[in-house]
Amino acid sequence: MKFPQPLIRGRLVQRYKRFFADCVLDDGREVTAHCPNPGAMLGLNMPGLPVWLSRSDDPKRKLAHTLELVEIDGAPVGINTMHPNRLVAEALAAGAIPELAGYDSVRREVRYSHNSRVDFLLQSEGRANCWLEVKNCHLRRAGTLAEFPDCVAARSTKHLQDLMDQVAIGDRAVALFVVQRTDCDAFAACRDLDPKFADGLERAADAGVEVLVYGCAMSPEAITLDRPIIWKR
């Protein structure tokens, strides 16, 4: 996934009301950017951190800039929760996720289960439907361990039950965590921040839901799904 225009570097002043981030660009301009992340952004919201912003020329937008990356120890971390679905769509089209390769049809935002929409439905004649939910992961608190979620994620816990319902009727179901970082080689559910989700992930896996974790190559020019990461149960 290439950014359509070069990202603009700056520093974070403050992130507030979840969806706003005040930044000072390297040229000295002060801007308020859209922050496309409803989570806590633990470790990624400290004033003074280097950030990278995209800019839109759409006159209908209230905020021209969008916070895309935060630098930690010189490495970019993706915080835009809208990107993982696009990254996965590109990877599926390229056959870059071996566990999900070989399907003839890939549909997005398909209604299923109890008033939910699945991120992707993969289908082929003679194969069970594959229901794929994608989750964005950017939390790292210690070592090289990526964790999800970074706050209570009731909706994500519900999605796990939705996937279990599909397995129960004989379909395939997959929870795919996209780690928008380059400094992680393992993944775990964040039990101390959301024990219900951690328990739900264990139950889902025991019920037959497949858990996949993929890391990304990250730069201010592009983000690409590039490697599997181990899930530490």
C-alpha cells in the first residue's frame, strides 16, 4: 500500500478526544490532524514523538491532515486503523498470505451472524466459506511482543463469537491480526487490559477459529504485509 503523496514529518503536541492530534510540522506550521484510531494508543501518544501525516486536498474535509505513523526509537508504527483491511486486500490479491490463498472470490463487508459484517468472505466452489475478520495491532510494551487490544474491545470480542458461530455450521473462520510495526516477532492477547477478549480468543481458537498474525514492512512511503508472527497462547 503506497501513500498517494509523500508523508509530512512533524512532532506530536497532543492527541485528544480520540480523533484529534495537534502537531507541529518540521517547517514550523501548527496543524490539527485527524487521528484515525479509536483506541488508547498506549506508548504512541506522548507529546514530542516524531509523527508522519498525510494531506488531502479534498475541500469537503474538515481536517486536511491525517496522522498515519508515529516513530518509536526511530521506527515507524502505523496507527491508522483503516489501513489493515486495505493491506489484507492487497495481500490476498497477490497470494501473499499462504494460509488464505487459492480462493476464487473475495467479497468485503458481507453481512453474517448476529447483525454483523465480516471484513472478508473468501469463496471457491467445492470449498467451505472462509469468514475473515481483520484486527489492527500496534501495541508493544516489552521486548518484541505485540499485544491486542490496547483498551477494552467489546466489539472485537463479539466478532470472535461471530466467527465461532460460522465454524459451528461447518464453515472456516479466521481472525487475522495485522501488526503495523517492524519490531515485533511474537503476539499475545492483552489480558490485563481486556481479560474478556483474551478469554474469548482462547475459546475461539479451541472452537476451531484460526488465529493468524502478520507483521508489516513500514516506511513513510508505503506499508506492506510481509511476514507471519507467532501467536503466544
